[in-house]
Amino acid sequence: MPGDIHIRGSVSIPESELSWRFSRSSGPGGQHVNTSATAAELSFDVAGSPSLPDPYRERALERLAGRLSGGVLAIRAEEYRSQARNRDAARERLAAILSQAIAPPPKKRVPKKMPRGINERRLENKRRRSDVKRQRSNRWPS
């Protein structure tokens, strides 16, 4: 369980379903950045994952359609200078993205009937304001 990534509720992804690639990071860093592969790219097969229940998988595939390539979600982390910290950042990002993607849709708002008093007050204020403006527009006798 220590290698599992907790997503939501009882859903977690085992480390064995993740595939990693490492490459050189871009940006400043001197000789260190030129010689070490610290950037981490995490790939997770959303479409073929046995650890995601069917309703969650369908919801994730629908919501992440723009980010997936062949049903695979790829996340690249290169903000840290160490490979281990980049791996942790990629895991956290995967958990956040999947948690948001499989979240249940929000409840629909049920419109309520507007109370009669509120509507009457609104109309009375409109009448009052209209009268004020009408009185201002009358020409004063000169």
C-alpha cells in the first residue's frame, strides 16, 4: 500500500500501473542540468486500468478527453532539481487530476418561487424611481 496513490474514497492506483520516463530538465542549473535526468514523465492508462471502477473510468475518459492520448494520461514534472521530488510532484498532480475527473457531478439547483412581497417591493421601487426621473424631466417655467 505505500506505493499506492489514493484518489477518492476507496479508489487507489497501485504503483505497478504507472509507467515512468526520465529526461533532462530545461532551464538554468549549470552542469548539473546537463548531466542528470531529473524531469519525470508519468503515464497512466486510464482506459485500460483495472483499478478504476467502470463508472469512474467512463467519467474520467469523458472529462479528460482533451488531455488523453489513446486513453493514456501523461504528466510531466520538472520544477525541482531532484528526480525524487519531481516523481512526488507528478504523483500528486495525477491524484488531483483524477480526483477531480471522477468526482460526482454537482447537484442541480432547484429554482424556488419568488416570494410575493419581494416582487411587490421591487416593482414599488421601480415605480418610485420612475416618478423621480419623470419629475426631473419636466421643464421649469422660466
